[in-house]
Amino acid sequence: QVQLVESGGGLVQAGGSLRLSCAASGRTFSSYSLGWFRQAPGKERDFIAHISRIGGTTYYADSVKGRFTISRDNAKNTVYLQMNSLKPEDTAVYYCAAGYSYTYYDSSTYNYWGQGTQVTVSS
């Protein structure tokens, strides 16, 4: 069992940066691959980024590639999402997820989810 708690969301102007954190409980954090997803009002939950168990492999959605960076610190049981050059269309609730995800972009393959943190980007 893993519990995930996101933090770091907020209001930022377009072009600004935020760093999201997701802290996990449990002793098996390093055995999970991790993902970030986001959901805007009235839209589906979309894949943003994924990182493998030891952090050697990362994937990104085209919409954030080059602007967002996912990383993890297994010693701190934490995964991060550094978001730069933010745009109004990045406004959403951001969720972290953990699982043995063979299909990293598919939210249904993740076993555990945080409660989400709101990111609002003003123009």
C-alpha cells in the first residue's frame, strides 16, 4: 500500500515556474514507477510524465516536452515535477500516481493516486 500526497501547486503568471512534489508513504517506493497526470475542468485526465523505478527512463507528453522535468529521490520517497515556461493551458489539477505501469501513458495501469494539487496559470 502506498499513499501519495502532492504539494507545490498554486497561481503563477504565464512564463513562470512551479515545482510540484509528491511524497509517498511506505517502504516499497523504489519498486514503483511513477507518473504525473493532469485534469482540466470538463476534460479527461491526461498523461504528463513518467519516470522508471530507478529514474533511468523518463517519458513526456508532447505538450510539455522541453518545459517539464520529472525526477525522483528514492531516499526521500518523493517524486518531483519541475514546470517551466508555464502557459494558461497548463491550468489543471495535477496528480501523481504510482504503479507497475507497463503502459506509462495509461492512467488505468497505475495502482495508487494522490489527491491532486491545483495549478493555475494566468495570462
